Amino acid sequence: MFAAIDGFLRYLKIERNASELTIKSYSEDFGSLLDYVRDRVGEVSSPSELQIAQLRGYVAYLHECDYAKTTIARRLASLRSFFRYCQREGLVTSNPAKALRTPRVGRKLPHFLTISQVTQLLESPPANEAEGLRDRALLETMYSAGLRVAELVGMDIEHWDRDANVVRVYGKGKKERIAPIGRHAVKALNQWMDVRQPAPDAKPHDQAAVFLNRFGTRLTTRSVGRMLEKYLNLTGLDQITTPHTLRHTFATHLLDGGADLRSVQELLGHKSLTTTQIYTHVSTKRLKDTYEQAHPHAEKNRKK
């Protein structure tokens, strides 16, 4: 069983170009399933020993433990992918996870910042020290290009075309896209590059990075989260804001400004237009809220 799981994780990494975070999530999902089965029927030596009844019991157990529907849906998706792999490898004759019912997951509207809020955040890092210049460049780039935090910390100097003001981005599954960056981000990046200093003994991977930590090596996603938390405390902005909020804000502001959905899809690097459509609901909700507050015959005003 463990050999099959290891083979599947290698397949994800090598053939599907899955990120380390995705592989870690899959591994944790399998660990959860095996712990459940071990407690009830004992050790499982091969994928063919897992039956639909055991998998249904596992799903019921997840519901009983009050796991979020999104977590349950993700774990079921992991199992389906794993058994499809096992079928191709001849380890099982059928996919027992195929018949499992995925819980209906309601899509929450993404949290985003207003223009005044994002301006306040972008201007909060001090411009008179190297760390502040880095943080300002980092925040400006995330907002200007709509980058995921992993894409940001993975950005190398050679990925930035200074003449065209675009960056080459490697997204999920190592999928490549070109992202334009605005003049504010370009200015902030140039100011950061003037003071950027890699560690003398830094590895080539770190030497190539645009964003470095105080030790002169590549910045991590966790460090970006801590940095953002510092500026949220400084500005008093909503603490539910995360690095991904800037990506949500990027998409929402583009649509509010008149950008078409297909263009926003390309800029975000979404594989499906359905994923991008969530931002149209955000913009529509804002329009409706404005209408209900301002129009004299709107429902909220009628109740006054």
C-alpha cells in the first residue's frame, strides 16, 4: 500500500508537476484514511483491499468529526485520483472511490480590499530602509500582477523583462503565463533592486531570487504571511486579510474597472473560466449594495 502511495506521489511530482504543497496535502489525506482503516479493520497491504464500504465509512467518519465540506471534498478528490492511477498501473480493477458522493460546497465570496485600503497597505512599509523597500516592492508586485504567494517567492530576476514591464510567472503545475506589472510596482522593484544583497555564500537558487530575507536567501511563503500580518497590525486593516487577498483584490478591481472576464482569467492563470466567475459575483454584490443604499425606492430605504 505504501509503495502504491509513494508511486502516486512521484507521479504527481514528475508527470503532473504538482507543487510540494499539493503533494504534502495528498500525503496527509492518505495518512488520514489509513489511520481510520487501521483502527477498524487493521493494516492494508494493497489498494485492492480497500472496498467501497470502508471508504463510505471513512466519509461518514469525516462528517462525524465536523470536517469542513471543502476538506471532505478535497480528500475524496485525492482518493479518486489515487485509484485512477492504481487502475492505470494494474493495481486495482475498478475505482471504488468513484461512487462516493461529494458534499455540495457553497462558494464563499472572496475577501478583498477597497482601493483606499489597498493604497493604505501598499504605502505602509517604510521607504527609508532595505526591508521596507523590499516589502513595498513585494506588495506592489502581488497587487499589480495578481500573483499567488508561491509565484511571488518563486520569481527570479531573469523572469522580469524590464523593457516590456512584464514578468514570466510559473503557476500551479508549473504552468507558465506572462503578467504585466504597473508603473508603481516597477518603481518599487527598481528601488528594491538597488539595495538587494544576496548572501555571499548563497546557493544559485537563492542568488537568482528577486525577493530575499534578512539573511540574503530566498524569501518563503510563510515569511510573506508574517510580513503582511505586521503591516495589517500597523494599519489597522482587517485581520482576515491574507497574501491571497491581494490576488482577489487585483481581480475585483480589474472587473470593476471594466476588464472583460476572459482577460482576467488569462491574467490570473485560471484553467477554467468558472473559477474566475466568482469575481463577477463580488462586483455584482457591490453594485447591488450601492443601489440599495442610494436609491430612494430600494428595499433597504423603504424599510426606513
